Amino acid sequence: IMETYSSTLFEDIFEVTALNPDGKKVFESVNRLAATGTTFECDLLLDINSEIYKVSEMDKLTLVLASTLNLDASPADHFSYNTQSGQEPTLADNYEYVMHGRVFDVSHQKDGVVVIAASFGGLLMRLTGDQRHLTSVLPDMRLYLLLKK
């Protein structure tokens, strides 16, 4: 029997509620977006490179956290990235914006709420929600974040 593995750790559609909610941009080319998940009602704060990916308030974004970009869900080599053309299709082909990073904190709050913090080369993500939907995201895990409108 072939067992199928999913590389998807979390997926939801988020509605952007604010850009740079603290009222200031930390870096010229970075926007911090605040968004709310439409299915699991998670709260998201996410830094993105605004020079290469434009996001506006009220945009709806599909966000996926994945352990690998390999379509067969085989483990990723998290220490190299090959952009040569002609390679196998990957999960990234279906998305507009992809980052690679590491979970640096998973903190459990009261009432079954968990806060996940990750860094993607210094661009930060904070995802807050019901721990039942976020059990696959573990401390110190390397992962991919994928976005599309």
C-alpha cells in the first residue's frame, strides 16, 4: 500500500485587514500585513517584500505553510535552492510569492490558542490561532510560506 504524505502543514485564505498596522514602515521595501483567516479565524502578521509582491487592504490571499516544495511530499533539502529551469514541477509553481524560513517560537496560550513565530531571512511571521489547526507546525522546523491572490 502506498502511503501518501502531505507537505502542507497549514492552509487558509486570509483577508488583509491592515498594511503596516503600527503606522510606520520598518524598511522601505517591506510591508507588514495584518490579516484574518476566513476558515480557521487565525490572526496573521506577516512581513513581505513590497517591491516584488504588492498587497492591498481587503485583498484575499491563500497562504500555505509547507514542509517541502516537492509535489510528492518527499523531504526538502533545506540548505540549498536550485532555480535552474527544466527541473521537476514544484508546489511553488502554483503560487506567486514563496519564502523559506524557520519557526523560532511556538507558545501555547490559554484556551487552546497557540502563537507561532517564524523568520524568513529576517521577514517575520506571527500566526495566532486554535492549536487544533496548527499541530503540524513545530518549534525549530524549517518551512516554506507560499502566497497567492
